[in-house]
Amino acid sequence: MQAALRRRYRATVPTRLRLLRAATVLLTGALAVLLLVAGLTTLGTWGGVADRDAPRTTSAADLDLALNDMDAQAANILLANGDAGQGRLKTPYEKAVGFYGDARRRIGHDLRTLAVAAQGSRADEKTVETLTDDFAEYQELIGRALANDDHHGGRPAALTDYRRATGLLRTRLLPAARTLVSSNDAAFDAAYSSARHTLATRLDAVLALGALLLAVLGVLQWYLARRFRRILNPGVLAATFCTLFAVVLGAQLLSTSAEQLRVARRDAFDSVVALSRARAVAYDANADESRYLLDPQRRGQYADAFLAKSQQLYGLKGATLATYDARLAATWQTYEGDHQDLRFTGEFRRELDNITFPGERAAAEKTVETYAVYQRDDRKIRALLAAGKEREAVEFCMGWQPGTSNTHFGAWMAALDRVEGINRAHFTSSVEDGRSALGDLLPWAAGLLCVAMVLTALGLRPRLAEFR
């Protein structure tokens, strides 16, 4: 009877140990595979964010800006040219010609970039094809306007061609470019949401699988203590600690990736998009000033357009050009007294609502302050023109001497560059930090799980040897 019980005992204990060892190895392997898959997927996510999603959105935004810039410089060339070159404003004319060429080259580059990015999306492919065709027509109209303006008496014909070109820009080119900005940004946002959901799901899975593995190791330790009258098995204990550290590192890896992804998209890139949109609107508004001076028959239309764009940037309900400056000063003073009291809307409000990084608020505030100076310059241009001082108005609008409208516009754009640069830098650092977390934590987590498997086997080996 005792011999039979001993044989049964010898048959049951090794079997249970082997089953517990197999469960430990399988769970450890499953956890290691889960972490490796999650790590590789996250690495792919960072690659998509840095190399595809963000660049194609910024390329579309740059196209919007370059189209506005090119049209503004065309107006400046016509405005500075005088009468077929007689009375030409030399420096403004030469600078406008240079900027015009730069904008045209940027548009060509952006269209090529967006054509590649659009592959796979029939709607975007069609938009880029249409944009390319319309841009060719636009260039032809502008080229004809510039050629006509170089002949005596050619200004009326030049204005006719420029009006047609600007109409094409307003009705087809800019709407298509902004459609690409929206569609690419929406695609980025969808990819971001999907990636965040996947990371959260895998974090839950890692924690659940890790808890189960630790529970099995705990059962194994308890069984060994109960059957072999030993308090702890060193190998299994070491394996338990390795597993615990691996789960902590894996959870840290996934949570860090999710947080850096949020910072990159919500804190940094949302501001980059808003500021890129603000820059495009700014260049278009600046062009409306030149168009206002260039085309007397459409001055009312261009004054309304300038005000509408000003409202897009710093919205003041019910403001007119006559009241805009005073209301801007009053609402800004209120904001300076209480940063939570923002009595304006628009792209500047969107940026001030998303202040996140050190130095960002001061840079954003400087942007609004330089914008206010530029707005006051606009009223001076209109006042000079109303007083019959057209030449002085043109020189103040297009001059590059200190204190002129162009230099103040440049100061505004430089301030915008600084706040956008802060957000771009943090977007880049978030991507680098996310990739770095993978490189630093994933090998350790996977390595510790491999060590846990080996330690479990080594810890059980002496006990199993007792039954041979």
C-alpha cells in the first residue's frame, strides 16, 4: 500500500512541475512576442509620423503659403514697375522678382511631394492633378500680365490678366490646396488615434499577461515550498523578479510611447498646423494691400478681403478697418491682465489656447504684438492714398527701409517663425524620445524575459532530478 502511494506521488509531482514549467515558458514567450510585436509596430508608427504623416501635411500647408506668396509678389512686381519701367522702385522690384521665383520653385517642389504622398488616395491624386494643370494656366496668365506691363500703355491689359490669374487662384488653386491640407491632416489624425488605441490595448494586454505569468510563478514557488519543505526556490524567485522588471519596462515602453505620441500630435503639431495656416493667411492679406494699391477699380473688394483675413487671424466680432486697431489694443490689454480672458478668436486664439512648451507663450505674444504694428501700418497706407499721396503709399507699403510696412511684416513673420520653431523642435524631440524609449527599453524587457525562462528551468532542474 505504501509502495503504491509512493509510486503515485512520484508520478504526480514531476508531472505537475513540468506542467507549471511549460505554462511559465509559454506565458513568458507569449509576453516576449507581444512586447516585440508592440515595439516593432510602434517603431513603424514613429516612422509614419516623422516620414509620411507630418511631411505631407506641412507640404500641403507650404503649397498654400507659396501660392499666396507668388501672387503677392506678382502684384508687387506690377506695382513697383512704374510705367513700363519708368519710375520703377528698384529695390522693391528686384526683391519681388526674386521672391516670385523662389515661390514658384517651392510650388513645383510641393506639387511633386504631394503627388507622391497622394498615391493610394484617388481623391487626393485627382486634386494634385487638377492643381498642377491649374497652376500651369495661372503661370501663363501671370507671365502675360508681366510681359504686358513692360510695354508702354500695357497696364490695362496687364491688370486684366492679373485679375484673371487672381480669380483662378481664389476659386480653384487655394481651395484645392486647403483641401489637401485638411485631408492630409485628417489622415494624420486618424493614424494618431488608431496608434493611441493600439498602444492602450497592448498596454492592457501586457499588464494582464504579466499578472498571469507572475501568478503562475507564485503558484510554482508555493508548490515547491509545500512539496519539498523549502521556503524559496532561488531560480524561480530570480525568474519572478526578472518577469516583474520586464513587465514594468514593457508597460513603461508603451505608456511612454503613447505620451510622446500625444505630445507630438496634440501639443506640437496642432500648433504647427494652426501657425502654418496663419502664415498663409498673413501672406494673402499682405497681397491684398498690394492689390488695393494696384487696382483702383477693386479697392473696396480688396479692403474687405484684407479685413476678412485679419478676422481669421485675430477675430473681433463686428470690427471694421476703422475700429479694428482700437479693439485689438483693448482686447490684448485685457488678455495681458488675465491670460484666461481671451476676447478674440482666430488662429492666434487657437495657438494661445494650446500653449505647452517653455518659451512658447512669450513667442506667441510677440507674434500678436508685431501683428498689431503691421495692422497700424495698413491704416497709414490707406490714409496716404486717401490724401492723394499714392507714390508715398506705395513706397511705404513696399519699401525695405526701417519703419516701413515691409520691415514690420518681416518682423511679424520672424516672430511667427520663432513660435512655430518651438513647436517643430518639440515635435522632433517627441519623435526622437519615442524612438529612443524603444531602443532603450525593449531589448531589456525581452532580455529579462529570456533570462526568466532560463532561470525557471534551472530552478526546477534539481527538483525534477530527484525523481529520475
